[in-house]
Amino acid sequence: MENLEETVKVTIEGAGWLAPFLFVILHVLRPVLLLPVIVVCLIGGLLFGIVWGAVLNFIGLALMTLVTYWLVGRFPKFKARLDRLKEKFVHGKTVTLGQVMLLRCMPFVHFQLLSVYVIEMTKSFRQYFLYSLVGVIGPAILYTAFGDLISELSLTQMLLIFAALALVYYGIHRFHKARIAAAD
């Protein structure tokens, strides 16, 4: 994974004026490459700075929501897979639109899964896309700003932040796993 991230960074930096276009395409290909949203958005902050990185991350995330809408409508097996993941995640509980918007700002939360929630909450494509656009503003700005900040930190500071994030993620995972075990 480290090599893939470094390859993406070198390719985008060497692309010159095509770099923004390639970066937006990276967002669309992100699920296929198994890259978390936070990684791509951090790269955007590192490479393009906070303003242009946030704009490009917003465009890329918005396009990804369009692709997800198309995939869910076109491929029932894809939707079924996301529905199974959704059942694992919330166990039949309802999630509000506000909760979906907050979950989009959390690292390592499955963006396509959250898009399925928005699809189910909305009545039309237009409403889905509007809610999706509003929903990707937060992560686009937050993760890009974090990526821009990281570029100014020392290696030790970066490692400490990533270790803290890993611990938080592990804690959430353990809590969720214990909750599932208690429910069964």
C-alpha cells in the first residue's frame, strides 16, 4: 500500500497541468484500488495545498457519489453487497441524514455504504445529488486541511498522529466487535 501511495504521488506530481485531472480520476478509481478516502484526500492536501486540494477533493468525492448511484442502480449484486455491509454496520437501526453527514467526516467509514443510505433517504436523483454534495464538503475540507498540515510536520509528529489515529480506529473496531458479540 505504501508503494502504491508513493507511485500515485510521483505520477501526479510529474503530470504537470494534467495533475488535477488525474487526481480527480484517482478519486473515482479509489474503491477499485482499495484506498481509503482519507488517504486520497490527504494526498490532495499534500500535493495541491488546502484551497486547491479541497476543491479537487470535493469534485472527486462528488463524482464518486455519482458513480455509486449509477452502480447501485445498474448492478443489483453491488447493492446487495452494500446492503449486507449496512446490516453488519447498524443491525437494522435507522440512520438520519445528519448522522450520515457526520459519519462521512470520520476516517475509514465506507463512503459507498453511506451513499446507499442517502439513496434510500431521498426521493429523486436530484435530491440525492444535492444531499451528497453537501455531505462531501466536510470531509473534503477537513481531510485536505489535515494533509496540508502534515506537510509542515516533522516525521516524528506525523508518526505520532498516525499512531493516535490507528489507536482510535482500533478502539472503535474493538467496541463495535464487542457490541456485535453482545447482540448475538
